[in-house]
Amino acid sequence: MALLVAILLSLFVVPQPFGYVLVGAAVVYEVASGWWSWRWSRARRGVVGAEALVGATARVADACRPDGWVKVRGELWRARCVVGADAGETVRVREVSGLLLVVERL
């Protein structure tokens, strides 16, 4: 966008020797912003799916003795806690087995 604006300004508004400088600066700006955007988009891997829940903390909605329900990131999931956890406790997701989360007390 900046390059298009610079070309139009250099053709119709700015005197000719300075128009080349303006277009050159716009080219440098476009290349630098494109490079920065590319680097920023590659900085982190996308984390999606149920496997992304491993390691997340959850709040127990219904007592897990050993099976119950937990709330993770605003969603209710069926959970299994071998040690057991009461409603309101905080647990950590250890693994995902189908639609069942295996959790441990913190």
C-alpha cells in the first residue's frame, strides 16, 4: 500500500528527483514490513486440538472420584483423577484419551 501511494505521489505531486527517493524509501519499507510479518508469523507453532490441553490447568466442576467433570478454558470435559479431587479444586491435565481428560491434583 505504501509503495502504491509513493508511486502516485512521485508521479503527480513530488518533483522528479525526490520522487525516486520516495519510491525507494517505500520499497525499503514494504520489504522490511513483509520480512517482519513473515518472522512474526513463524515465531510460534499453532496449538490446536484436544492435545493442546495437555499441561493446562482446570477447575473441577463435579467431584472426580475417580470420574467427574472439569472446566478447561471455558469448556466442560469428562475427566478422571486417580487420586480424586473435589469440586472447586485446581487440577492439571496430564493426557487426553479420546474425549476423557486424565488429570492430577496440584
